[in-house]
Amino acid sequence: MIQTRKAKDRGQASFGWLNSRHTFSFGQYYDPDQMGFSALRVINDDTVSPAGGFATHGHQNMEIISYVLEGEIAHKDSTGNIETVPAGEFQLMSAGKGIYHSEYNASDTQILRFLQIWIEPDEFDGEPGYQQKAFGQHPGLTTIVSPGGDNDSLKIKQDAQLHQLILPIGSELTYRIQTGRKLYLHLVKGDLELDGQVLAEGDGAKITDQNTVTFLNTGQIQVTALVFDLP
């Protein structure tokens, strides 16, 4: 079964320096039907004004992934990491027993746009950690996050995988779903047909009780999407 989540139906927040679209309930946006999906709790599409950002604040027992779409993140945290995360790279911060961090737009002139993703862990109160990596734009599926750090992916404290899906124009890919697993797809760019259902940029889809799902690029540009394989 496939349940789509249209981009236009997402929650919205605006604070001057920040415009955000919320796939799931977050902050002042509350929808009892959109409280997350399996261990996936947050997908926020954040646009940050030049020099704006999130001042130092804390997290505990959450796996926080950032995927930069435009611009650069200036990151600083209480474990001593001071990093810049450019467009195309992924960052995974394991909050563990507690971590404080700030995330700012590194530019005084250009916007920053990134996806902020939270996944609930299955290990609690451990040491916080930080990982960052570029994975390129290879056609097909590239594993970005996995519990074992498979194929040089980022290691997460949950039985979950995050894949980057790149589909050239006119191409398709069939994904096999293990028994009892669920998928969530977030379409970053392009037009995608998902077992006959058409998705546009910013749309999402919950996929349950299926053995396979086929992704088909129906548009005129390369498709970029995130595929979450969840317990």
C-alpha cells in the first residue's frame, strides 16, 4: 500500500530568517495523522537567510541527519566539532546522552537550504557522535546511512537505512522490500512515478505491506530522492 504526502499539505513555519516545511508534526504544527512513520520522526525542508541560523540548543537520544541542498552549514557542537557542510553532503549527529550544537548559514549573501531529518534511536544514553560525508551523484541507489556503516555509509543507532536514489531521465529501478519492513520516500527533485502514482518535488510516500516498489523517472530532469528503509 502506498499513501502519498503532498508537498502542499505539509506544515509551514516562518520566522523571518527561516522558512520551513514540515512533513510531520513539529513545533507549532500539529497533525495527529502525521506524527512520523516508524522510527522516522522529522523531515523539515529548511531555508535559512544569509547569516541566519539555529543558535546553540540541546538534543538527547535522537539521530539527526542534515542533507544540504543549497549553500553551506556552519556547524559547531559541544563535543568540539567545528565543521562546514557544503551542498551535496550529509551530516549525521548522534545526540546520545546529550549534545549542544548550533547550525548557521555560512554565507552572508546566499541562502542555505537543507533537509533536517530526525530518526528515533534504538540505543539510548550513549556517547554523542558526529559524522559527515559526500556520496556523489551516482545513478541508482547509494546507501547513505545504515546500522553497521555498510559500504562506508554513516553509522546510525537504529535498524534503519537511508538511500540516495538518482534516476536519469526515462530510467526506472525496482526496490525489494524485506518482509515486515516499511519504506518512506521523499522526492527532492524531479517527477517520479511510484507504482503508478505520480509524485512531484517535495512530495513523500509511505509504503507498507509490499514486497517490491518500482520507481520511474517520468520528467525531463534527473530525479533525486531519499529512500528510508525502516523497521
